[in-house]
Amino acid sequence: MSDHNEGKVAISGIRSFNGELRVPGDKSISHRALLISALSSGVSQILGLSSGKDVQATRAVISRLGAKVNVEGDHITVEGGRRLLKPPDEILDVGNSGTLIRLAAGMVAGLGGRYSFTGDESVNRRPMARIFKPLTEMGAKIEASGSGDTAPFTITSHGLNGIRYEMPIASAQVKSAILFAGLGARGTTTVVEHVPTRRHTEEMLGDAGALIEVEKLEDRSEIRIERGDLHPVDYDIPGDPSQAAFWLVAALITPNSQVTVRNIYLGDLRSDFISVLERMGGDLEIIRKSQNSGDVTARSSNLNATEISPKEIPGIIDEIPILSVAAVCASGTTTISGAAELRVKESDRISVMTEALRSFGAKVDEFPDGMAITRGGQLHSGKVSAHLDHRIAMASSILGAAVEGETEVLGFDSVASSYPNFVSDLLSLMSSNDASSRP
């Protein structure tokens, strides 16, 4: 068993945050850039790839499948194509990446052959039946551990058939797994979404020449894909908005602060957290550099509570932990509902974040699908166990910088999965560099 207290960081408050920085390349786009490059016949170029362990795991997986990956500084080339890809002798280990295990399962089902997957303790607890069902309907055979709906698992396919699949839950990962499988399936594969989710997969597959179309109807979207080959694409990946959110909230909730995060992705369903923060009274300025990227500046603000509704959740699912920190520092009671999906992330984020916020003196009511968060009395330093969850660890560190005393965040090693330089960036933005990391 992994130690939930592995690695710890002590944060001294009260701090101000000032300066500018760039955050790691967008993790969602990074995963997909590598997988699509592996499928594309020829050489793709990638700049700005996320440096986190999750994306390193994706790079390792496509190498084991046969893609030729070359790394020179922040410039990566991938030579791919179906002719190079084949089942490896060893098990494919995805580490802590739930995105990778689901997308790669769809990808290899479309390639054909027999592939085995595993991950760390956290990933091997996460629900996989949501991809097993559509992939099985397409013709794949899946042998899974335990009750049959978690990793480790083995997936075997010898020719898939396209299906029409109505999404029972809003999940970009499930949608993506089906679309990747559809690239190698006979006939048309159709995914029906009643609640929109991030569109990176369909946009990036389209850029690589996939036979894909998106039809937006009044009550749903239908994404259709046909079997086909992909061509190489050159990627320049902007910064990850979910990582930028930590620094923007840090500036909003601490005195005499102003932080600018340069060149972050601002496309639909990825920057919705900015609208939530503006609704709460956050002083935010956006300067767009392109249609989907730009610089965002945040300044110290007096925040007010808000209501986060179920229809907003798909666009802010990764930012809920840091938005709950903003809620703790706002006047009034913020309610979050329709977020049951948070219970099956790297941790049960509703339960773990509730416990974390209470340790700072906040009043938090926990519900099956969300929370009600009230500042309560005087906030103070806390002691938090991140439960192997990088977003809990980073969000708790930001709150620790905003309150009196020294906050201890346990389980900080998990941050390396997405943001290896988080502590050094924290120190560089703090006006007084007293935060220290302790093994």
C-alpha cells in the first residue's frame, strides 16, 4: 500500500503573491498529442508538452507500443503509424493517469491484438466499466480484476464494429476512448452527448485528418467517426488552465497580490472557472493571444459566495478543489451540486476536500454530489492529507498561504504527476519566501 502521507510541505501564511509565470503545458492536450502522434503515419513535432509524470507515462506507453519518440529539450518528435504499432510483451503501466488508461484502452482496441494495463493504487481503484461497456459492444474482449470493473485488465480485439453510444454520464475520457476505438472499427461509430464535455479529442483528431464530424442538435451533440488513417501534426501546446487556476485564486484571496499567468489555454469548457471567479467578484483581466489562448491577470479581491450548478460541472471539474478554496475565503455560503463524478477521481475529492477545508476552520456540509462551504469564524492553519491527489495537495497549499500560522500538507509527492515545479513556482511568487518542502 502506498503511504497517503508520502512527502510533505509546510506553508507559512499570511503571504502575498506577485509576479508572472508560465504553467506546464495543458495535460489533456499533451496526452492526446502523444497518442494521436503515435497513430499518425509520419513524424509529428510537439512543443510545450506537460512535464508531469502522467504525461511521461503516456510517452512511455506509446514507445512500448512501437512509436519512435525523440526528446531534445522541450522539442519532441514522434514517428508513428499503424505499421509501427503492435502489442508489447510487457504490461502497460499508466502510473497515476486515469486519462491515459481510458484513452489508450480505446486506442489499442482499435489497433487489434492483446494488451494488458495496470496503474498505481489510485488508478486501480477507479471505475473502468464506463469504458468496458462500449468497447465490449464494439467487439473487444476484456478480462478485469476484482469485480470486473477496475484495472489491472487485459483487452483483446480482432476487429471492431462501429456502434451508436448514448453517453450515460458526462465524460470526455469515455467519449475519447470510443472515438479512438472507432478509428479502427468497421462502419460508423457515433457518440451521443447530452451534456457537452471538453472537445480536445474530436478537434485534434480532425486536425490529423480523421473522418470525423460533430453535429450539434437542440438537445444533444452527435460525434461520428469512420475508420481511417491519420497524418502528422505539429503541436504547440499552451499552458494548462487547471494549473493556472491555483495562482489566479492565490492572488484573489491574499492581500496586495497581482499574478499574471502567460499563454494558457482558454478554449470552451476549459476556462469556465474564470467565469465563476468573476461572478464571485474576482478582479481578472484576460488578454487573448489567439482564439484559444492568452494571458490572465488576477488581483486581490473581496469575493462573494456563489452557486455552482450541475450544468457547470463538466467545464470546471478539475478546478473544483481550488474553487472551493476561493469559496472558503468568500463572504456567504457557496453551494456546489451535480459533482458526484468528483468521488471517483484520484481521491474522493468531495470527502477529502471537505476534510481539508474543515481543518482550516471552515464550515463545510458534505452532500452526495457536492458541498456547501461557509467561511465560518477565523480561519487558521491546517493539517491536510492529500490522499495521493495532486489537486488536493496544491489547493490546500494555496489556502495555507492565505491564513495565519504554518500549514502542513501531507502526501505532496502526488503533485509530480501534473506539476513538478509547483513548489518552486510557489516560492517565486510569494513576496516572502518562507515556504519550505520537507521530505
